[in-house]
Amino acid sequence: MAFQIPRGTQDLLPGETEKWQYAEQVARDLCGRYGYEEIRTPIFEHTELFLRGVGDTTDIVQKEMYTFEDKGGRALTLRPEGTAPVVRAFVEHKLYGSPNQPVKLYYTGPMFRYERPEAGRFRQFVQFGVEAIGSSDPAIDAEVMALAMHIYEALGLKRIRLVINSLGDVDSRRAHREALVRHFSGRIHELCPDCQARLETNPLRILDCKKDRDHELMASAPSILDYLNDESRAYFEKVKQYLTMLGISFVIDARLVRGLDYYNHTTFEIMSEAEGFGAAATLCGGGRYNGLVQEIGGPEAPGIGFALSIERLLAALEAEGIELPIRQGIDCYVVAVGERAKDEAVRLVYELRRAGLRADQDYLGRKLKAQLKAADRFGASFVAIIGDEELEKQTAAVKHMASGEQTNVPLGELVSFLTERIKWEEE
């Protein structure tokens, strides 16, 4: 029986994984520059965490979670997003007692949602996200958005757009909720069954509907910005002021509500405007979640964060024709002719690797010509050839593959010779 990969997942093979590593490392380095430290949480959590944290009226909870019962009868769920687990860890480990506030964290890893697979959308996907917990300063909102934009710009993306909105505080959302119910009630039967159910449970989520996004009721729906109270309006104005001071362009979209219940005040998305990118134009989403820490059992600790899709990031790079500067090939391929030379090659390759060079050798017993072809396929910068004659002289014939230049180097000096040459070429 031939096994195939489950639908909605993907194998990342050599040649592709290097792009992932590079993009993730750029994001890690920038997080360090901004003062964010890594946190790692389990791939599965108690289901109740997502019911309370994400919201039981969301599509994620109602339709998309991979939930199972373990042998002890406990309901567990493969994490569909990263914020709730990070907040759970923040509460469980009492990070709110840390002298350094806000607590600034980043994470990366696989998430799981049962969705219809399509371009840029998988059932197992990888997110990179940050969370800043413990501050209600609008300046931290601007910092989080600036960090997200910085990651994309550092990787070379130019055709991106920051879209922001405010969902206001509890009072603002309550007033807006009542206005939405009045607006949709008379014609709710024209919308999909999900929207009809949301009218009573969470009418704000109607605005996030994918099926009815072009319905005239959506365009004429009351704007949350018209229902912001003075405090919420002042907060949003300060966020916009800080973004402007940082030179970060943005667009306001009053229909941007995001799909999770825990958001309030600032919400944002980063979109790709590259031609041919397709429908999955949202690269990153995030926002403020004051109240989530308390919902999960902790003290009052407002937070804000974002999550970006690595899959969509790489797709956006491809759409803009951006090649990442991935280091390819190896430094040296040791070619051995004869049994005695093979034994010496094993030692030499190990020494080269211990010295920090990328080295390899033949393990299939191939002839000289076939080994040289293998060195070329490996993208070797240098080839070190040893045979009986070289062993007698205790030398190696070192060939620079790009120029064809060949030099006899004493075996005892091979490591230092190659180290110096590789360093010189990289400079």
C-alpha cells in the first residue's frame, strides 16, 4: 500500500526548508531587537481553553478545531491559534509578577484548523506570532504593528499594506452591537445560515462573513467608528498618531473585525497587493485583547499581539519575485581514490566539519569521475582529491571549482587552508 500525505498538509523538502529557516530567523532576530523573547507551548491544550479564550461563537471553535478525547477521558484540542496558549502560560507561570513589564513574547510552530484546503490555506500551517501582555499604552500597539511591518520589509516585500480599525471598549461595542441588530434584523433571512445564527450570539461577526461579504447590507452596516465613546476614540487617535510618527502608512477599514472574540480596541491586518497573489491576500492579523487574561483566570493584564502565516509570507515573496539569499552548496567535497584514501577521507571530512566548514564525501564507492560529478551536484566550492600518490606525499590536490585552479596542500594544513580561502571568498 502506498501512503499519501493527509489532505491539507504539506511536506517541506530540502531546497524549500532553507527558505523557511531564513524567514523565521529574520523574524527571530528582529523580535530580539524589539525585546521579545521566545516562548514554546504544547501543540495540544485542554479544549476549554479555546472555548473560553477564542470564543464559542467563532468559526474556529464551531467548525475548525481538531478535538479528541484522550485515554483519561479529557477533551484536548490541537492548537488552532497561538494567543490563548501563550496567555494560559502567562497566567499559569505567574509572568504577571515579573519585574519587566509588559511581558513581550514571540512563538512559532504548527497550528491546526479543519478548513477547505486551497492556495495559501492548509489544515496544518505554521504561524509566527508575538504577544505583549501587561500594558494598555497605545504606544505598544504601534510597536507591535511596526514589528510586523519590519519583518516583511526586512525580507524584501514592498507591495504590502497595513489596514487598521478600532473595535472600541465594552461600552462602545455594546452600542454598536445594538445598532447592528437593528440594521440586519429585518432582512437577516437574505444572509447565510451562519449570519442568521450570529445575529443573536455575536452580530459583529456578521461583518466577517466570507459568503455574504458583497451583500448590500454589509456595505451599509453601521460603522464601529461612529459608536466609539470618547475614551475609545482618544485611544485610537493616539495609535494613529504613533504610527504616523514612525512613518508607517496605514488605511482605516471600519469593517475589519477579525475572527476571534477576544479582540477589542485596535485590530489590524497586513495585506499583500502583489499581482497574482490570489484571494489569500491577508498575510498577518492581530489586535488588542484586554480582558483575555482575566477570562483565562489571571489578573487584569491587557495585551496585544499578531500572528503571521509563514506559508503566505513565502507565497508573497514569490509573487513579488524576491529570491531569499539562501546559502547553497558546501565548502569542500573530499574525493578519495582507493581504500587507504577512503579511510583518510573519513578523518578529513570530520576535521573540516569540526572546524566549521560544510564538508562531505562519497559513500557509494564511486569512481573518480563520478565523485567529481557528485561534488558538482553538491555545489562544492572546493574539491580535495586524495589517492595513493597523495597519501605518499601527505598532500591533497585542492581544486577551486569556479576557477579550475588546483593546488597541492599538505594534509596537515588542509583545514587551515580551506578555512582561510572560504573566509576570503565570503568577504
